[in-house]
Amino acid sequence: MNNIKNFSVNKKRNIFLRMFVGGIFILFLIYVLGVFTSPIKNFFYNFTSPIQRSFWTAGESSSLFLGSFFRGGALLKENENLKSDNQKLLSQVAILQSVEQGNKAQSDVSISCQNSGLKYVMAGVIGLDDNDILSINKGSADGIAVGMPVISQESVLFGKISQVYKNFSKIMLVSNKKSVVNVKIQQTADALAVDEIDGVVKGSGGLSAYLDLIPISSEIKQNDVLLTSAIDKSFPKDLLVAKITQTQKNDQKPFQQAQLSLFLNVKTTDNLFVITNYKQPK
């Protein structure tokens, strides 16, 4: 009898072990080897998008819920249920607020784009990865294409579309290490500069960037504002990029640099706008 019981237990363990190893192998294929094609990636996005969106919108509420879940052994079950219901209500309120904010943002950008002749598609933010790549819930089915500029309702430049699938896309943020944006410096009111000062904003990762290639003879100061310039063929001009927080000047070098505070704020942004009809100057 004991042999039969041991055989049954060992069989269950073998099945569980096989399922666990199989799951790890599938995750390895998805995230490391990248063997799945775009249509399959798009299918997985459609399947998980509502979950991702809820977690992104709920923000801190979701983390509080998970925290209480893992502390469940130390709490009374009745209190856990009450907290769970409260978190669901908070999540629903957050989603409703997001919709309302999205409507206002769409109205603001509509006025701005009409004045400049630009067209846009509003997209919801899904998530951010460690490489300063932001995901949104619109794709090729909505007219999105690689290279399109992405802005906020305040005309802040976030970056440009780097990857497109049928129902979602990825944005390479200005802070991405591969990002380079030509800018002009809008100096503070007390500045007496006659000529426009041009430079380049380079991403340094971690949602940060720095200003480079400013001639050593140019006078730049803290709080000077950086806008996209006409030199940059990737973006419309006069979009907000950043402000200078600290200058770095070395008379032994032909150019000076500066530390920046980017205007983009991923954590407080629910909706972005992809400019779909911007034609790069030849």
C-alpha cells in the first residue's frame, strides 16, 4: 500500500516538475530568444493589455493591494476582504479619472495641432521598461508608423515611435541612450543673446539626458529652456524638451555641456499623442 502511495506522490511531483520546467522554457523563448513573430506578440498584447493598463492606471493603489496580499498571513481575513474591495473601488475611480483627463488632453492638443496643421492619434500609456522604452495601446491598425513623433498635451516631446505592432507600439523616449535631439536654447528674460544657440540633447538612460555640443563661447545659464529646433528633421520645431539645471564648462574643450531636467513625466502621464502627418523636411 505504501508503495502505491509513494508512486502516486512521485507521479504528481514529476508532472508538476515537467509543467514548471516547460513554463520556464516558454518564458525563456519569449523574453530571451525573441522567437515569436509580430502577430503572436500582438496576440499576447491583446490578451494582457487590460491587466497592464489597470496596473499602470491604478499606480500606487495596486502596489498597496499587492503589499496587503503578501502580508495576508498576519491580517484577519475579514480585513483583507475589506481592503481588497477598497482597492477595486480605488482602481475604478482611477480609471474614470484617467478617461476624464484623456478627454481634456485630447481637446487641448486638438487646438494646438489644428493651429499647426498637424494630425494626431491619442494613445494610452501601458508601461515602461528599463531601457527607457514606453509602450502605448495603439498600433498599425490606428495609422501608427515607425519614426512618428510623440508628444504630451502640453506639447512636451516624449520621443518617437521605434516599434509598431497591430494594436500597440513602443516609444523610444528622449532619455533613451540611443536618442539624439537637436535643440535651440530659449534663454531667460535677462539674457541678451543676439544669435540663436543650438545644441544637442543626448539620452543617458534612467529618464535623464544631458545637453552637448554647445560652443564654448556661448553663454548658457541655469533655467534656460530647450526647444526642438528647425535643424532636427525628426520632430516639429518648438516642442518643449528640457531646462538647464547646471552648466559644465571647460575652457580646454571646444564645446560645453549641461545637466538637464526633462519636461517629460512618465509617472503622471496617462495619455500621449502620436503625430501622424509630420513630413520631415528634405
